[in-house]
Amino acid sequence: MHVIVVGAGIIGVNSAWFLRERGFEVTVLDRRSGVAMETSFGNAGIVAPGYVTPWAAPGMPGKVLSTLFAAEAPVVFRPDANPALWRWLARWLRECDLARYRRNKSRMQRIAFYSRAQLAELRTRLGIEYERSPGYMQLLRTPREVMMAGPARAMLDEGNVPYRWLDGDEARAVEPALSAACPLAGALLLPEDESGNCRLFAQGLKEHAQAAGVVFRFDETVRALALERGRVNGVITAQGTLPADAVVIAAACDSVPLLRQAGIRLPLYPIKGYSATVTLTGGGAAPSRSVMDEAYKVAVTPMGSRLRIAGTAEIGGRELALRDSALRTLIKVACDWFPGAARYTEATWWTGARPMLPDGAPLIGRTGTPGLFINVGHGSTGWAMSCGSGRVLADIMADREVEIDLDGLTLERYPRRIRGR
Ligand SMILES: Cc1cc2nc3c(=O)[nH]c(=O)nc-3n(C[C@H](O)[C@H](O)[C@H](O)COP(=O)(O)OP(=O)(O)OC[C@H]3O[C@@H](n4cnc5c(N)ncnc54)[C@H](O)[C@@H]3O)c2cc1C
């Protein structure tokens, strides 16, 4: 059985790998010249299932409003007239209710924990090097932030997720590179989590997939699905129709127009973010694990001889231009915590769009259209969910038993007007 995967980001590459493992003939198509050239290119690299959480949370609308006009705001709202944005926001606001937040978070964590186990298995079996650092730490500057972290701690307890709660001094003892000049009221250490370079991993897995027989075709844009009598029989590119027994859409936000052809109207919206990659000086103290500054929602992640500094959520506006104030915030946060650790004035800048559904969890598996499958909507934690999502998709397509509960992780969670047939 021949399967076409549209999209060679971290989700498409993992889908292809696991599909090949299940015996499918696989062709991956991407409009770019290689794998992980879009959102999977320059992300923060964090794989922390215990920290995976929907952005639609109680108190979030107020928090967004209160920081909207701050000089270094973690969230920036750029309203435009696009009705898709306003529909997305209305749905997002509905999901900020406590019960929905807890439900959405548990769905996301289910796939993320499974994914971390799959990642570990692939790492051991294939020996892919991806600048991995074990552990992850959330930094809380003020007593108020410590207080606000209470519900998240309670959920870690409920889920039996191992963590350590540290006061400022303990946190500095665990991560001595943290600058003493920056206020630190407390920290949450997740010792079983990790970080790594998502793009490097995608490149490594692509090499293994190719060796196993997966065909990668780059610089080829999928213009449409080849639909015949309600069934997807392949895709249409500039080269003509490419037939297949099944098609998997893993094209992040650009999945939307392709799926619309099959009557599926996904509320998937790009939430822009930024990163800076800087070279370590070797002189100043650098972090040994990824840290997240909760106040600014900026992560600083060691990646080999470099640091990746990433964050900011920009809602509205689809163009991927760099914005100076967001870039300044990234460097400010890294300098606050690790002054002198890297050549901050020589940063390589990047911006990408998180493929975000209002309720947070991705959508994996069948659609109502025969021959059409999806692996989309991984939002701000797609790297952390990628191996598990690929494995789940392949097991569904191969009619094998899926190892996790799929409740809330498929298109079935949406009403008929969204999911089409
Ligand atoms: C600033 C920032 C920080 C982040 N930090 C983290 C983090 O720490 N941890 C984490 O887990 N996640 C993080 N993420 C999120 C993560 O990067 C994404 O969830 C993930 O990369 C999405 O992968 P994807 O494969 O779905 O999308 P992409 O990587 O964008 O891949 C989609 C692919 O589809 C291709 N494509 C689209 N349309 C077509 C078409 N018509 N024809 C052919 N090809 C097509 C594109 O070229 C692209 O290669 C972050 C994101 C941002 C922006």
C-alpha cells in the first residue's frame, strides 16, 4: 500500500518513519528543499511532557490583556480583519474554562508522555545525535509567580509526574550558571524531561527512513488532493497527479486549504514565535539544561556549542517578518540569566508559526473521507509530541492496536460542521 505524506516537518518525518516500519510504501512531499525547514527549524527544543499545557487556560485572557502593552510582552496581539482569526479567538476563549483546560491538558500530556518514550526508544535504537540535554527547569522570578504555579504543581502531583520544587538558592545550586543578579523566587525542576535540536533529529530520522526505503521529494508543492467519488486517490502537484492508496496531511497550518477540499474546516491558526541562536563564548557560565523564564515565556536551551533562545506568541498577522522588540526580549532574558555565556550580538534570528488549535491537542488519524488521514495541530509542543504522533498514526493506518487512549486526539472531538463527513 502506497502512502503519500504531505509535509516534511518533524511531524511528517516521524509519520513517514513509523509508516515504513509498519510496512507501507511511503513518499514524502515537501515544498521546501529539505526536512524541517519551517516551524520545526528553530524552535526551543524542549521535550517536557509534564509541562505540556494548553494556552487556553483559566486566567489567560486577563494575563494576555495585562501584558499586551508591556515593552517586553510574552504575548502580542495584532488584530486584523481576517474572520478565521476572530473565530479562532472565540473558540480559544471558550476553552479557557477550568474543566476544559484540565481535559485538554490531559489529552496533550497523554500523547506527549507516550512520545517521550518513543523518542527514547528511537534514540537508543538508531543512535541519532540531536544535541540532547537531560532535564528541564521552569524559573519563577517573583513570589506571585510561585503562587500562580500552584495549580500546575497540583496537576503534576495528580499525574504522578516526578518533579522537584526548589527555592531560589536551591535552584541556583542545581543550575550554578544562573546569574545571582537576577531575582529568583523559586523553580520547578523536571528531571526526566529533556531538550534537543528538533531539526537535527528530523534530519537524522530522515536518513534512516530513506535507508529503509522512504522516498523524499523536495521542492514540490501539493496544490490539491486528487479526489474521485469522495475518495482521495493521491495528490496533485506541478508535476501532475501522484497516485496513492492513502494520503496523510502533515502540512501544519497549510493543511487547512488542502483539507477544506474534503469538507474539513479545521480551526487551525498560526501563532508566530521567534528564536535567536547564539554561539557560546566558553568563558561565561552557560546552562546545562533548558530553562524557561515564566515571566517572559522565553526558553534558553543549550544546543551543542550554541544556545537557542526562543519565545513570544504573536496572534494575528500571517507574515513571517522579524520584529525588533520580540528579538530584544529574547536577548534581554538570556542576558539576565546567563550574561557573558554567548555572543549575543551575533545572533542568528528565526521566526516560525505554531500550528495551533484553540483547544490545544493535535488531531491524528482518520478523517471521514476514505484515503485521507491527518497528523496536525501540534501547536507549541509539536517536537515533544512528534514521535508518539507518528507511531499512533501508523498504528491506526495499519489497523493495529494503538497503545494509548485516543479519546480527544482525533477529528471525532469536533462537530460535523468542522470535520465534514
Ligand atoms: C518559537 C517557537 C518555539 C517552539 N518551541 C517548542 C518546543 O520547545 N518544544 C516543542 O515541542 N515544540 C516547540 N514549538 C512548536 C513546534 O516547533 C511545532 O509544533 C512543530 O515544529 C510543528 O511541526 P510540523 O511538522 O507540524 O510543522 P512544520 O515543521 O511547519 O512542517 C510542515 C511542513 O509542511 C510543508 N508544507 C506545507 N504545505 C505544503 C504543501 N502544500 N505542499 C508541500 N509541502 C507543504 C512545509 O514546507 C513544512 O516543511 C515551537 C514553535 C515556535 C514557533
